[in-house]
Amino acid sequence: MISWCHKTGLARVVAICEQDEQVVGDLKRKFPQEQINYDRAFDAFLARDMDAVVLANYATEHAPYAIRCLEAGRHVLSEVLPCQTLDEAVRLVEAVERSGRVYAYAENYCYMAAPREMRKLYRAGRLGEFEYGEGEYVHNCEPIWPDITYGERGHWRNFMYATFYCTHSLGPVLHITGLRPVRVTGFELPFTDRCARMGKRGGVAGVEMVTLENGGVVRSLHGDLDKDSIRYVLYGSKGRMESAAADARTGGVERIYTNFDEREGVYLDEPKSYLPTDAWSEAARELGHGGSDYYVMRNFIDAVQGKPAEIIGVYEALDMFLPGLLAHFSVLAGGAAQEVPNLREEGWRARCRGDHRCCDERVAGEQLLPSYSKCEVEIPDAVYESVRREYLDRRKN
């Protein structure tokens, strides 16, 4: 995101709030010509003269900081996830509404080439009525666990439940169709030796079976299974469209396969495959996550400037996240389906206010939930000490 500002010149980085002095040193070396203020205290950072804030702190802490930024009159681009509890979700929605500022959710997998093209085709009516979809974000993080958890026992990745990090898999399907989730059943995959080695106290992966408002169903899979995979497939009344599977080695989530009928009941069976491009594709190639990070920033800055922009607003962001939270409630309830709150409605807000259920003891208090449904997972301190040593060794290099 900093590189996007630097390369495009469409926004200027005013300040960075960062606790890690080594990170600050790295940034100063990478952007030596930039006049950037570096703050350790968030209050000092927020007092800077700036229009907008990118929140890239811990995934469990975005909502409280988003609310503070909005109340200070700043536009907000929030990294994943938008919040941690139902109560935070309500407070976030109300802060966005009061502020009148732009809130955008940085679910970059929605902006990868194939999901972008799927959204365009769906909105043009090529798929017909949505019937079934699958979203898959499998990322075995064991090789990078020291780099992203630092050996901290209390790091959010170590206490997250299996269905927590759901918006990379579910989000693109919702963004493509524009349909709202109404009900979810959750499934927790086992605690494994991989989890034990990492120090991760939840199941290795999670699945959500989500019913949408039109009756269509989505299967969302995400977690630390051994082999990485990003894939999306949607079936409709006029055919199917999907991104390439990882092992196909044909461009992955950038390549799209379509097989559409001209109209319902007329079966053409004319599959096509191509790498979609648009006006921003070339500029986006230099940035991360298959170029999708370019689209996140460009749309956010356009929205801040009052231009037409394809941002993911607060209601859609919560539609993407809440099924994962409710899926954990479902797992703990023995697989019972859960209604997904619609926080556009005051009645739902009243029901969710004061609900702090989550696996973060600092937030949940007496409403604390277990990270794993089958037992209380005990991880020896030696595991975190080992991960910490590996992290420090890697930093030296």
C-alpha cells in the first residue's frame, strides 16, 4: 500500500505508526526520499494532518482503531478482518454511519483477475440466477509462522478458531453476486501435528456452508491444509464459471473458465478459457497478491475523492466476516445452523449489542469461547520459544 502511493503519486504517505524499530529502519531505507513522520503512539499519529488511515494492525484489533479514526474525521481502509465480535460489528457500523466518511474493507481477493471478471460477467447476466458456489483459500502458513507470529503465545493467529479467517474464501463469492448470507453451518477440521508444531490452538482449517438470501448455497474452505489453493467456482441457471485450480498451473486465480448457455434450457456446452485484463491490469502487475492490491488502493482513493469506485463498504465487509464467527457458534452448538445478522437493521443491532463472544480473553471476558471445540489444547512454552528463536534468526539474515 505504501508502494502504491509511492509509484502512482495519487496519494502521499504522511505518517506511519509502528512499534518495531527494525521495521521503521527498513521503511526509511526503502523510501529515503519520502517525507514520512514515524510515530510509536497512536494518538500522536492520529493528530497528523491527513485525510485517511490504512489499518494494518492485528486482525483482531481493527474495529476499535477504525472507530477512533472515523470519530477523528478520517477515512478508513481496514485490512482483514473488520471486527472480532458482534458488539464490535454494531459499534463499527454506527461509527461509519455517524462519521459520513468512507470506510472500505481491503479484501483483496475480490480484486484478483478471475473474481473481477466473474463479477462483471455475473452483473451482465451471463451466469443467470446464482445457485451454488465454492470459495477456497488454503494457505499452509507453517513455513512462515515465525515471521507472522514472532513466537508470541498470545498472538491472534495462535488463538483463532478454525472458521475465523473466512473472508478470502467467502468474500469474493459475495462480492461477485451481491447476495447477502442469511444462515450458516460451521465445520471444524481437526487439531493436527502441524497445529501443535506451530502453536496454533484451533483446528487446522474451517468450512462454512452458507445459505444466501436467494436460496443459493456457498461452500467456503480456508486454513492451513498442507497444499496451498485459491479457487472460486459459481454455478447458475445459465452455466458455470471458475478460476483455475492451483495445481493446474495455468495462471491460477488469474485465469477464468466459463461455460455459459445463451438462455436457460438451451445447452451450448462451449467452454472458454482466458486471462482477463482491464485498464488497470498493466499498472497492477508490479504490486502484490496478483495485482489485486493496486485495485484495493485505487478504489479507496477514488472513493475518498468522490469518484465512482468499487469499494467494499462496512455492510458488505460484515456480510463477509460474520458467517465465520457464526460458524464457530455452530460448531460449538454441535453443528446447529445459525442465522447471520443483518446489521443494516436496527432490530438485529439490538440483539447483537453487548455480545462479546470470541476467543480473545482480553475482549470476551466472561463470554470467552474455546478456540477448539473438542478439548482444551495445551501448547508447551517450548514451542513458542522455538518459534521465537527462529523468528529472531531470520531477522538477523
